[in-house]
Amino acid sequence: MKTIPFALSPEQRELVVKHGYPFEELAAQLKAAERQKGEVSFALNEFYFDQLLGDLARSINHSRSNALIERLNDLYEDLLSQAWESGYTSMS
């Protein structure tokens, strides 16, 4: 299964933790990056990357805050853009 590389800023990492419901693998990577400043690189296999996108979409659809919706949409689009650059073609 293909691995999808992506980078997250501190703000994006916080959004993923709070609204992306990360699986153990990503949660451990995020915990290790808590104190790092700037962008940090991560990687997930396609299945877990798809799950992350799906969980972010769910949070977008259930949010009542327009500001949060905008931030989550920006994160979703950024993740998708980075993934496409690495040859990602899936979206379950």
C-alpha cells in the first residue's frame, strides 16, 4: 500500500488532533511533534490517509462555526494538494 507524505504547521497539527480523530500511528507522530515549531513532515498509508480526510470532512459537515469550517476546509484542501503531488489518487 502506498505511503502518502504530508507536512503540517503547528496550527494544522492542532486541528488534526482536535477534529481529525487521528489513529494511533498518526497520534503518536503528532505527539512526538508537539514541541516542534514550523512544519513537520508525516506519512500515512493510503487507508489511514483516506480515513483522516473522511474524519476532517465529517468535522466540517458537523461544525456550526463558520471560522472553524473555513480553517478545516483549508486544512483538507492543503492535505489533498500535498497528496496529489505525491501521486495520490484515492478518495474512498
